[in-house]
Amino acid sequence: MARPRSIQAHRKVLEAAAELFAQQGIDATSMDAIAESSGVSKATIYKHWPDKDALCLEVLGYVHGLDEEPPVFDSGDFRADLIAALRHQPAADRQAMKEKIWPHLMAYSARNRAFGDAWRAKVLEPARTGLTASIKRGEKLGVLRSGIDPEIGIALLLGPMMYRHIFAQRLGRRVPKDLEVHVVDAFLAAFAKAPKNRP
């Protein structure tokens, strides 16, 4: 088990790296700068992370709340659970940091394919896995018709969320109020199981 001082140093490095990545980008941030900003020696940093990419991946996990226990959306009301899943914002206190890092992350991932694949697996896959489980649960409950391709379902559910995050908000476009509700209702209109008395 890590000692409290080691845990504190670990957190300081994550926070310092996140700030520097957000301010000046990933490429422009050196391990020396992270060591200086965090007050943790570079030797200690390299004991925790073998290189900057490994540190950056953990920073992304941190700002996306992967250090928190993920909620389970299974109240018995499938529609409400799906809306709650789309509305969920892990690590809400780190949202501003995530917004600042995002453009640098996209640019860095475009230049470093291996890193891009790694961060998608680490950060995006949990959301995909959760929505796949929700779709399968909807089929099992008889709310959704069977045989839905999870990839189509995920695209229809997450596509509008990505549009809001990447395009609408950044371009100053008006985002419909309760977008998650509209998205879920459209999804259910497409995939809900027809009532038995319907021809």
C-alpha cells in the first residue's frame, strides 16, 4: 500500500500535469516542467509513470472521473435510467479542466495514433460498455425490441451528446433544453418494442 506522502505526491503530479496540459498543450509540456510545478522530483515521477504518455493517460482518466466508482443506472424505469446515463457528468468539479484539455488532446491524438488508441480505450470504452449493457437490459426487460446492433444504438445516443460538446457549445450555438430527453425519446421511438395489441 502506498504511503500517504506518496499518494499526496501522486495527486500533486496529476493536478500539475493537468494544468500544464490545459495551458500549453501536451507536446509543449515537459516532465521537467511538471516536476517543477508539482514540487515532486522527476525521479519520483518516473517511479509512478514510465513516460509522459503514461502520465497523460492517467491525467485524462482523472479529469474524466475514472478514479470514481461509476454509478449503475438501473432504477427499474428504463427511460429515466437512459436519460440519467446521458446526463451523468463524472468528476463535475473537473469539468472546466476537461474542457481546456480537450482541444490539446484531439491534436495530440491525431499526431500520435498509438496514444489516441490508448486514450479511447481508457476513457471512451467505459461509456460504450455502459450503454451496451443498458441496451441489452432494455431488450431483456422487453422495453426494446431484440436484436439491436449496440453500435447503432451507441451512435444514436452518443452522437448528439458529442455534437453538443464539440460543435454547438464551442461555436456558440443554442443547445436544445433537455437534449438528453429528446435523444432518448427518439431512440425509444425507433427501437421500443411494439405493444402486443399493435398489429
